[in-house]
Amino acid sequence: MLGEEYEDHDLVVALDNGRPCENRIIEKRFSQLKEKAGLPNVVFHSLRHSSTTYKLKLNHGDLKATHG
């Protein structure tokens, strides 16, 4: 939509124009999502650890399958 005005920085989380998103914006939105979903008050980085834990459970502890 933005055409040449879009800045592709190859980011996972970015503003609508592709530019980096400030931490405070991510933290605010994450807090809103946690509250709405009734989730415990964890930090954003905890998602990485939770993801790995669930993948290990799904793969019955198989590290190679979890890593890939």
C-alpha cells in the first residue's frame, strides 16, 4: 500500500511503514493482550521460553525435532 515509502528492514515486529517499533509500544500492546486473555503477568521474552517448552512437549522431548 505504501509503495516506495515502505521501509523493509526484515523485522518480525514493525510499524505499518516497516520501520522498527519502540519497546514501549510492544510492551503496552502485550500487556493489553495478556489482560484480555486472562494470562499471567510475564515479560514478552518469556514467550520464547514458553514456545520451546510446548514444542518439547509436543515432540515428546525430542530436541532435534524441537530445534528444527
